Amino acid sequence: MSDFIWVEKYRPKTIDDCILPKSIKKTFQDFLEKGEIPNMLLSGPPGIGKTTVAKALCQQLNADYYVVNGSDEGRFLDTVRNKAANFASTVSLVGGANHKVIIIDEADNTTHDVQLLLRANIETFYNNCRFIFTCNYKNKIIEPLHSRCTVIDFAINKKDKPAIAASFFQRINDILDKERVKSDKKVLAELINKHFPDWRRVLNECQRYSVSGEIDSGILATFSDVSINDLIKNLKEKNFPSVRKWCVDNLDNDTTLLYRRIYDSLYESLVSNSIPAAVLILAKYQYQVAFVADQEINMLACLTEIMVECKFK
């Protein structure tokens, strides 16, 4: 299966191969030079490479590691009490590193009780095991875990963005060449810019669309079909049924980009004293995207609040 899924087939195996800002990459290279892995909290947006870096670090140090996904089994206390604890308590027979490593992926999706137990495990198994937590929202990780970890924020500033995007552009071109898929370079550049810095999303989109044998402008068509102007008109007229229909029709698109498009349009459509309220509303509901059960209801609630609370030109 890993040979079929591109994100696994081409997942970097070393820190040098990971596409990161120089300052962040140097931090992990220093860990390699010291031959030591601290307890870490890796924070950043989805698809930027947090889990890939954690695995590459373990592989390069020949550390025995175990991955728990916080989106499923990571939320259950039994997983931490049994599987993870049993792994952490035993001595590695295969690894060459000083410690075993448990990677808690998407740790911000674990419950408060699980995080409290993990805090205790960090101390209980300190002599034998290290913990690496990855998360999209570090404010959802309890402070006692923060204080016991080296926190590394996978932030890409405006200065680093062109070089990082160029590196990934070259990487995706190499992958497409290996897979014998033709591509329009301008389209690839636009796709990367559209999803930046979600490399996983870009690669998944390319693989999905590659069945046609060529990456062309069709891969960008879905989002361009979104009619923001219709939405703004319906919000202004307080036409709830049409707003609801817009949500249903457009939620297949990238949610982050939807919120961004709405924000850009509202800035031009609202009276000036309503803009701060709209920004706060959008920020609240965009934050909730990561953990709500029904995205349609969340988006509709956001737009309804804007419709009720904000005044249009």
C-alpha cells in the first residue's frame, strides 16, 4: 500500500530531505549530532511535515519508535495505559539510540484525561522512552505537557516562503517525472501557492488528478467554481435558504481557503464598523473546523452569525 500512496512512497527518510526553513532544520540536525531526542511538541498547520520529521529523526538515530494517532486510538485511555505504556516500559532489542520514542500524532485531538496520563508517562518512563507530540493547535495541549517538552513551531515566515515553495516545486516535479505524469508548470506553481504549506494536500491532489495522465488547469477548477458574489448577495438580503444551499454546494472545497475567500470578500462588502465583528466570527468558526463533527453546520452557523450581526454596504 505504501508503494501506491505517493505521500508514503515519497516521504522523506532523513532530516536533510525534509523541506523546512533553515532555522528549524538546524534544530533537528543538532539533535542528530548529539544523538539525543528530547521530549518534543511539534506544532504547525496540517501537511507541513511534522510527523515526517519525527519519523525521520527516529530512523536516522535508529531509534525504536511507535506511532499513536490522536484522531482515533489516541483519544482512548486504554491505548495509552496498555499499548503505549507497554512499549515505553520495555528495553529496545533493535534500536541503536539511547531511548525508544513514542510519537503521538495529532495530539490536539486527544482528551484532557489522555494528556494528563501522557504527562505522567513522560516522567514514569523518562529513563527509557521519549515522547514526540505533533499538533495543529498547540493551545489545545495542556500546559503540563508544554512545560515538559521542547516546543518547535513549524512556522514559515514571508521571507522563507519563496525558497520553501521553490524547493517543493522541484520536489513535486521530480515525483511527477518518476511517475511519468506530464504537468503544466504554471498550474503546479498555482496549486502549491493555493495549498501552501500543506504539502500532503498538494501531493494527494496531484496523485488523484494524475489518472488522466497530465496535471493541467483542471486540477484548479473546483475552487474557481465557488461563487462568493452569490453568497455575499444572499447574506446581505438575509436569504437563509440560499445561504444554506451555498454551504451544501461548496463544502467539498478546501475549508481554509473558503474562509479566506469569504474574509476577502466581506472586507469589501461590509461597512467599516462591522469588519472587526466579522473577523472575530470567522476566526472563531475557522478554529472550530479542526474538531467539529459536522462541517456544514459549523459553516452555516458562521455565515448566519455574520448575516445577523454585521451590516452590509
